[in-house]
Amino acid sequence: MKRLLLIDRDGTLIIEPPVDFQVDSLAKLEFYPKVISNLAKIARELPYELLMVTNQDGLGTESFPEENFWPAHHKMLTTFANEGIAFRDVLIDRSFPHENSPTRKPKTGLLTPYLKAGEYDFTRSFVIGDRLTDMELAYNLGARGILIHNPIHDLSFSNPAVENVIELITTDWEEVYQFLALEEQAYSRQFRNASIVRKTNETQIQIDLELDGQAKYDINSGLDFLDHLLEQFAKHSRINLKIDAQGDLHIDEHHTVEDVAITLGEAFTKALGSKRGIERYGFFILPMDEAQAQVAIDFSGRSYLVWDVPFSRERVGDVPTELFEHFFKSFSDNCKCTLHIKAEGKNAHHVIEAVFKSFARACKLAFQRTEYGDLPSTKGVL
Ligand SMILES: [Mg+2]
């Protein structure tokens, strides 16, 4: 389910003028310190949709004419957009407090479409704001709160349950980013799973993957030798892997081998999530009797396959040897990883089994968690 950051405007994104509490001219537009750089990182790295939710008392009346409001508001939105910060929607309530409108924060009327759709997980969404009403909105939505602290606002909680929704009190947007990044990391550490269903006219495939598994596997691809190799892969990477594939084997093995690899690559992409806190690189040289395989992998976000694996015969079991390169190309394309695979040996069965075992160990090294929890890239995204 999707998640929201419901962000207040005045006092949270921009400075609220302490005298009249109205940003009604360009001269009064001043961004909250560090909000642009940190909200840009949140927008780029974290899986939230951004919603602005703001009360603008009497907007459109004599006390707050629209022509005084929009220039500064649009300037603010353009500045954010230029830094990659796009708001899914901007929800403005124009009522006065005494009107007790159902759309005025902390009431949830403005958010009715989001509450009705059932596609948002409010328990994992946050309201970020500087007033008690923002935290009450979080409480009313079943969401959580981040309070941008301003001592001029009254924070006497009549309902202690509202205080309990506040998970961070800060005056620093960098802390907001760090808190949300850690929150995401803790969640993705908890569950690194994926279930993918892929149906075409050629194959129907379901894959269930748990990266932090116990090497439990149940593989049924319709090709016995491919099952054997994928069982080796699950065993030696310690993942839990369930594969159910029904392919057009009456034509040949090509579509089934290809589509299992595509779906497995998609499952890895999903289970790895943001890739924060993983090693990223893995490499392993593995002997098997006279054969030797070496596999190096980088979960780089880019697909590339280097394949140097000669075979001495056309088939091993019920799988043509030419399809092994295609398997790893399809995996690399859909997992968006770089894969270098080299192997040699006299016995083709040993060669490809060594490749799959080495692939398993290299993957295990690359997806294992680090103690640091950061993204292993200076680019900021993988
Ligand atoms: Mg505010």
C-alpha cells in the first residue's frame, strides 16, 4: 500500500510571519531552513507521496484576498518543483476557525478521497506540522506525527493519545529526513520479501522470495534440470524460494527458462527495495571437481552480463546449454545488476552447477546487510 507525507505549509515548509500569520506577499516568502535540500532527498529516496495540507483562514475573503495569496504560493511550489519536489496535491481549507468546517484541520474532510480509496496505509504515513492541530490530524487519520517545534504555539494536549502519535519533535529538517530514512530502513530490514505473478501467452509464473530465509525451496518449473539448479541457488544463498512455472514446453524450453529468469530478477528487485544497508557487491570462486566457476555481482541498478562459459555438449538433462547465458541475461536485465560469470571444466553438468552455486554465494554476499544502514553509492540512488 502507498504511503503519504501530509505536510503543513506555514511554519513547516515556509516561515509563518509571527505578527499576522499570513504569507500574503512575495516579500514574506521565506523557506524553513534546510527544508528544500532535505525534502528533495525524501522525494528522491523514500517511497512517500507528498501532500500539502494547509488551513488558510478566510482565503478569498476581504481579510485574505486571493491575489495576495497565490503569487507567493506559486513561487514556493515552483521553487520546490525545480528541486525535484513534486506535491501529489495541495489541499487548502479556506474556512475560519469559528465555522467549525469538516474540512479544516484537524478534521479530515479534505482527505476523504484518500481515506475512501483504501490504497493508502495511514499507519505508515506521517503528518508533518508545527501545530497541535497537525498532530490531532495525524491522530484522526490513524497516522503518525512529526512536530516542527515552535515555542509560540500552544501544545497542551487535552487528549494524551494525540501526544502519543508524535514520533519526532524537531526544528531541523535534516533530522526529519534522517528519521524517515531510518524508519524506512528498519521496515525494509524487517521484510525483504517479494511475490511476483507473471502471465503471458507463453508462460504463467509465480515466484515467492524471502531474502532472509532458511534455504527453504519448492521449485517446479517443468524442467527437472532447471529445478535442480534453482534448488542449488536457494540452498547456497540461504533464500526461501518458491517457483511455480507453467510454460509452453510443447514448443521448446526457451520461454520457460527466460520467463523464470525474468520473474526471479523482478522478485529480487522488489525484495531489495531501496538497497539501503546492503553490501551491494559480491564475488565468489567455487570449485566442483575438475570445474571452476567465478561469479561477480553488483546490484548497481544497471544491467550488464559478461558471460564466458564454454560447454562441451548441447544439453544437460532437459535444458539446452545455450539457454544458460540467456537465463543470466534475463535475470540481469530485470534485476538491473551487473553480472560477470566465467567458468571452465570438462563436465558440462559440473560447469553449470558450479556456476549456479557460485552465483548463489555471490548474491548472498551482495544482499547481506551491513552494520551501517546507508545506501552504498555516492550517487544517492541504486
Ligand atoms: Mg503551520
